[in-house]
Amino acid sequence: MKLVVDFIFVLGIFLNVIALIGLLRLKQKQLPQQILIVFWCVILNTIVYFYADLHELTTLRFITNFFQDGARFLTPPLIFLYIKSIFSRKPNLLKKGFIHFVPFIIYFVFYTVPSSFDFPYSTFIDGHYRAVIKDVYGIVYFSISLKLFYRLSRSMKQNYSTIKEKDFLWIEKFIICFLLVRIVAFVPTTSEILFGYNVSWDAYLTISFLIVAMGYLLYYGITQSEIFLPDFMIQDHVAGNIEVESKNAYLKAEEKDVLLQQFDRCLNEEKLYLLPDLNLKMLAERMAVSERKLSAFFSEVLNSSFYDSINSFRVDEAKTMLKSSAVESHSITGIGLSCGFSSKSSFYRIFKSKTGMSPSVYRKSALKESHRK
């Protein structure tokens, strides 16, 4: 049994290192990824602690205990701020969110450090009750984080036409997995209190479940998103950061003129907006500029976001087609998809927000007007 647990722990350390390498290798680390680096470091420290405990490595266990002991007060706020940082452009998010780490700091100062040096008053709360408090704290925090994610993701879907469900799946799975880990830890601890028995394997069970969840998240995060952060969110953060910095104008006047000409060629002549998967990176490559400059171009020259600008072109194209008697036999959904929209719902939503009427109403009105002429 010890060999099985040992293998799981070594696998967990390996997976964690892979996740950290993937994040650390990124040239531009946005705040969400920086928070994830800290998060995975805390998880790695926890796994190493239990590995040291399993093999009775006293020194290593003593060192890693400083952050392992209060990890359940530390990881929930990190995930909460990770969610907020994905959807927020506020540069002082961490400073304002410092209050979320107060419980961990209090626990670290008044329990972790004293208990590590065997101070007598450090055991005034039974270990089982401390564990229950930590688990309830985590369950509440993760539940709040999940609720926040659903609220913010609904808002994002209302503003961006090319976002697909898979863009949000990893984040949703990420929160749910760690919520389940905390529930798995809560159940045996509560049972021990209620039924008066004590076992030593419950912590190993929780860590094993954590490693399985981590392996699943690592695989899904690397294969389905841009290192745990969907591509459109990275672009949005780049644009947001430039918007903050551009008070002093990031682009020079001559650069703006050149970019405007290139943008006009790509959109009005080549009609790249007809590509449903068009993103900032693709357009930057076609215009032979950096994503940073292109983001600044949208902010400083067009006073708009990338997706809002592209959707405007798509709506104009759809309006032209809807007014044409040549495509009168085409379905409205087919027209929307041919104009670059990724789905019927996004086409109807964006079109109505731009014109004040649905595509079907617009088509009837336009065709009626053309027949009169």
C-alpha cells in the first residue's frame, strides 16, 4: 500500500512541476497566470510535505509544514482572485484583495509557527476541529468563486461573439475539482468527530484525490487552452493593460497612419472578419505587427475593442446581404454564419445590439422597402 501511495505522490510532484514549467516558460505572464504560479507552488509544497511525512523525512517535513499547514486558508483566496483577475482590468487587484489572505496570516502567526516549535498553547484547538474549520472555509470560498465565475462568464458571453463554451470549461472544471477535493477532505474528518474514531490515512486519501484531479486539470488545461487561460482572455488583458498605459500614447502618429491603412486593407479588401475564428494574433500576423501594437491601435485609434470592431464589420456585411434580393432565399442563420458569426445566438444578439432590431425584422423591413422602389 505504501508503494502505491508513494507512486501517486511522485506522480503528483511530476505533474505539478510540468504545470509550473508550462507557466514559467511564458514570455508574457498576465496576472491570472502569476496567481496560478503561486497556487501551484503551494500545491507542490503540500504534496512534498506528505511525501516527506510518508518517508519520515523530518527536516523536509519541518520546512514544508510552514505553508502546508495553512494551505487550506491560502488556496481558496488564490482561486477567488484568479477568477477576478481573468475578468478584471484593475491594476491594483491584488492590493485591494489582500484582505482575503488575512485568515491565512493570522493562522500562520498564531498557530503554524508556534506549533512548529512546540509552544504549549499551540494545541488549544483539537486537530479535527481545525481541519473542519479549514474545509468549511474552503468549501464556502470555492462555492463563492464558482458563483462569481458563472456571473462573470455570462457577462462575457453577452459582449463577445466568438467565445465558445470550451473557453470557459477549464476554469469551471478547475474550481469544481478543488471544491470536490475539499468535500472529500471534509467528509472523513467530520465522520471521525461524529463517530469517535481516528485514522491516519484520511489525509493521504485527500492528497491522492487532489493529484488525480490535478492530472486531469493539467491535461485538459494544456490541450484545451493557452496554458490554463483561453486565448481571447489573454488578448483582452493585453488590451486592458495597454489601455491603462496608453494615457501617454503608446503609438506614434506615423504608426497610427500605417496601421490604419493595413487595417483597412485586411478588413475592407481582404474581409478577414468573415473568418469565424479570427483573433487578435491572426490579424496581427496578417498586418505584420505585434499583438501589443495592434491592441494599442484598437484602444488609441478606434477607441474600441478587437471583438467589438470585428463584430461591427460582420454586422455591416450581414446588413448588406439581408437587403439583397439575390440572397432572399438564404436562411437568416446561414447569412449570419457566412458573415463570420460563430452561431445563430451570437449573430442575433450582436446584430440587435448594433441595429436595434433582430435580423429577421431588419430583413423584412429592407426587402419591403426595396420592393416599393
